[in-house]
Amino acid sequence: MAAHQPRSIVLPQPLALDGGGVLANVRIAYETYGELSADRSNAILVCHALTGDQYVASTHPLTGKPGWWERMVGPGKPIDTDRHQVICANVIGSCLGSSGPASAAPDGQPYAMNFPVITIRDMVRGLIGLLEELGIEQLHAVVGGSMGGMQALSLAANFPDRAARVLAIATTARHSAQNIAFHEVGRQAIMADPAWHAGAYYGHDDSPGAGFAVARMAAHITYLSEEGLTEKFGRRLQDRETPGFGFDADFQVESYLRYQGSGFTRRFDANSYLYITRAMDYFDIAGEHGGMLADAFKGTPARFCLVSFDTDWLYPTAESRHVVHALNAVGAPVSFVELSAPFGHDSFLLDVPELDRVVAGFLNG
Amino acid sequence: MAAHQPRSIVLPQPLALDGGGVLANVRIAYETYGELSADRSNAILVCHALTGDQYVASTHPLTGKPGWWERMVGPGKPIDTDRHQVICANVIGSCLGSSGPASAAPDGQPYAMNFPVITIRDMVRGLIGLLEELGIEQLHAVVGGSMGGMQALSLAANFPDRAARVLAIATTARHSAQNIAFHEVGRQAIMADPAWHAGAYYGHDDSPGAGFAVARMAAHITYLSEEGLTEKFGRRLQDRETPGFGFDADFQVESYLRYQGSGFTRRFDANSYLYITRAMDYFDIAGEHGGMLADAFKGTPARFCLVSFDTDWLYPTAESRHVVHALNAVGAPVSFVELSAPFGHDSFLLDVPELDRVVAGFLNG
């Protein structure tokens, strides 16, 4: 079987970026699921999270694993591809076919750290460019969890006529100091790895895998709840009855984290991780709109739905409530629910039947 | 001025360790403050935290900074050196004069990773050895916060006649999966640094400072509360009005973390950090006593006081409550208070006047 070639387009216009620069020849890799209706009104844009990709409901070409949201997207699923065309695109800055630090710069060499620093709004500009190429004026809905939810909110704030419904799950309208702090630890772990070579490791025999794995391990803890970790691992030992009194992975939780760290570095580009975490840190919708979050949504024609999880300490319920208050202030129709689930931030990706019902109800109501 | 020579003794007996080995010629470095009474009954042992030391109320010889708990320990302070002799010893495994990985092994070379893996109970065995040398049969009290509180609880469980009062602050009777996970990230960050040289970096020109700084940064986040970080830093930028759209420390919280990380690596030994975090991960008083925490304290003659902080997510109030329930189950006198303070886990070191009152009341009541 031939290697998978991501489906992609090159935007006809350069993207003007929040950082002041311009990115030309922007490639957007994407997948679609289901048929677009004759009046082009049934499209749902699903936005992916930090380390996600366009393979929302199809096999990942590198890992061979199922799509990251197959439980949510497909025929008869809450995001129903029998009724809607689902579009999912790799964000710019990432590494699954869209323009990012591993892409060739105009000089033919990988951008590496010469790729411009981008923002969530820049990612959304790329997505809007894709929708224009696909001839979709208004989405039935834009949907996303975590960084995907940031894109959904940013799209609503900056391109208000582009989506009739906005579903933002386990997310926030701005990155907090603690969010920034965890990301900074991850970036420092990558940059401290001598094999990072100031980002110019492409074509080298080595790559900053060790530092990158540490970054992933630290981030992974923030995706889970304390209760969930206790339930899943507790203090159980790995393949032994009594403690080994050493520095091997004696505890199951250590073994699990090491596995998560090393597996991740084989499917993701370390520089993309730097750029995307940075984009999230700069995320502050209120800051982009004069300081008041409500002003960002003034006159929005969309209906909104916000969902948070009670064990999510990365983007806790208070962050969603903050968005809801802003939407209330401008009279936008918004429903909001905090769901109870034991999995922490990762709940939006996992088996939470109540989430399925909320998603289906909002998209089809 | 001559370099500070830590006051220390060498234990006359080797220490039998939980891991099965024996450590001979154990050196314990310590400081005392105040006078021992004629009947040797007024001593208070203060136990230090992970990166603490014996300089609880006197200048740190490397940093020149005041003692780490001067607000609590001194003449007329809550731990009153006019009334009590305060003893504070560097734990074994550490690097401020007590035996640890940087100490000379019998072959004259630094132990490095040949130092035996130790436990909190092993640290306490070292402290008991010191008390024997000082001729102190029973302490007026043993006091500690965080890992210091673990030592206080371990001393009570394993040497019940040695302390009349046990004051354990912001601590736990066992390390949780999340606690272990964060420590594992820190260890992996150190071990991923090529300059770590499998621990044998002593005498090298380089040292694993970069990886160690990342470890400290990650840990530091866990010592603070989300609310505290927001209050102290929020999304404020460092020395600029508008975002730089780059990878420099644009946000104040990044700058602060980098400073914390790099400063720490100059005063602490990376291998000691590995050994002490490992000791904390193995900490599980119930596990050491057949699985039931109450059994660890059966027949204890001591009075206990437990203090937690409402914003401490490293060792949350539920962990202290767990200890209190065990003490209740064996009829031990125990008082317990959750204090409100915005500083997260670090509250025990900071300006919380209510803590001062609780400490003074318990020690002098």
C-alpha cells in the first residue's frame, strides 16, 4: 500500500499573522467525512487539540490507530456524518501536512525556528481560508475540545457569520498563568535537550526525543485528574510484588508516563509542539478585543454551547462560566453544562455518554 | 571569613535501610538554636522539606539568605528558642553536610548513583541516631511541613516514645499517583540531560543544570496555587507593553520560573534531588504497617496536630483528614485545622498568621 498522502490545498492568498508577519503558500491538510448538501449548509468543522490532527474519524497514517474522536464522529454518531459533512483540518504550525516548522521555507530548507510565531486566531484564519476554497460560506457548526474549543470561540469572535452554532468543550477564552507555566516547562525541556540544536534538527541523526518526552509527560499529568490517576494506578507496582528501591519505573504510573512520553515523540514534531503551545499561551480573546470578553461576541448571530468537566483542573469550569457570562452580557443564546466525569481534562475524548447526548442535542436541535 | 563548616556527627552504628542495605559512617549535619534544659526535655526537632536544610533559623552558607523558617523559629517566635532547644538536621540523601550521593563512598570517590536508595523512615532513623548522640530521649515535639511532616508522622509511627507532640503541616501519610508522576517527570528531566553522566558528574566541568532546572520548574508549579499564580502574575508581560510573539520569557510567570529553576541548581545537588524524591515516592506509612494506617499509630502516647491549607493541591486537605481519621480510630488525641491561605502548598513557609497561632498554641499548650 502506498504511503498515505494527506489531502491538502494551498491557500491562494498569504496569511497576515497576529505577530505582524505574513505566511505565503500556506498548505492546509484536511479530511472530510460525509457528503456536503446541495446548498452547502450542512458542514461541521471539527477543530483539533494541541497534539491532534485531521484524522478525527479515520486511521492515523503514522500510528495506524483509529481516529481520535471516532466515538463522536461517524454515521449515526453524535456528530452524524449521515446528516452532516464533517471537515477536520490540521492547524498551521502542526506537522501532519499543514504548513509548520518542519515544512520547506522559500529557500527549500525546513523553516525550523524561522517559522513565524502564530496565534490561535492565525490558525483560524487558515481554517477560514480552507472553507473559502471548499465554497462553504456558513458552517452548520464549529466544534472543538481544549485547543479545538479555543479555535471555535476564536472563529465565533473574529468571523461571526461563519458558523451558526459554536460548541466549545473543556476550554477557555484565555490561557492562565498556570497554563502558561506548564507549557513553559515543556518548552524548556525540549530546548534543554542538546539534540534540539536550536530547532535545526531536521536531517540530523538525533532529535530532541528525550527532552520532548519529558515535556509530554509533564503535560500528560495535567490532562488527568488526581482522582483518575489514583483510580487507574494508585500506588500499584509494575510487574512486582514489593518495591525495588531503585530508579526503574517501580510504580505503574511511572511506566505509563514513560510510555506516553516516548510514544508521542515518534508521531509528533518537537518544534510544532513549541509553536502550538506558544499559540495557546498567547490566547486571550478579551485581550484581542479591547479587554472585555463580551465585546468580542457583540452582535454574534450564533448559538453557543459550552461544556466543562468537574475534574478538569487544566481548564476548570470557572473558565467556561466566564465565557457564558460574556455571552449572556451580549444576549447571545447559550447553553452551558458542567458534566461529572472522572477523567480530568481528557474527559472530552473519553467515554462520557452524557457528553454524547449534549453534543447530539445541540447540533441537531 | 572562613567557609562555613557544617556542625555534624558520625553515627557510631551503621544504619540498616528499608531497601535491605546498610549505610556505614553516616554523617548527620545539624544546627541547634536555644539551650537544652537540665532535664533534656525541651527539645523540638524541626524536620525539613525536599530541598530544605538544617539552616532553619540561620543564614544559609551558600546563598547567604536567611534561614528558611525564621518567621516561625527564634526567640519569642511560635517555635520559641527562649523556651525550647530547636534541633534541625540535614536529612541523609541531601547535600548540606549529611551523607548523600555527593559524599565519599568507602573507596574515596563520591557515591553518585551507588548511594543506596533510602526511604523517609531511613531519614528518620538517621535523626533518631542524632538524638541518641545528643542524649535526648524524648522530644518535646517533632515538627515539619511537607516532607518534614512525613518525617514527623514516620517518627511517631516507628519510634512512638521519642516525641510527646507531633505537628505535621501540609503533608500526607502516603505519596499519591499524581505526586509520584510529578516526581518522575523531574527525575526524567535530570536523567535526560547528557551532562548527568548517569550520576557521575562530580568533578566534571559540566553538570546537569539544564535538566535539573526543568525539574525544579515543574515542581515549583505544584507548590503554588492556580489562584496564587493568577494573582501574582496573571497574563502580565515581562518588561514590555505588547506581546513579543517569540520564545523569550514574554510573560512574567515564565521569567519567574526560569529564575527559580536556575537559582536552585546552584545550591542543590541533582543526585540528591533524585534520591529524596524517590524516598518521598516510596512513602506509605500504612504500607509499612500491614496496610492499615490506624495500626501504625496504635498505642501512641503522643498528642498530634495536623494542619492543611485549602489551596494546597499537592497534599490536599483530604490527605491530612485521612491521618486524622486513623488517629481517631486508635483514640490518639489529635487536633486538626484546614487554614485558608492563597499560596498553595508553599503556605506553610509563608505569611499565614493563623498558622503561627496554631503552632504556638500546640507547642506551648
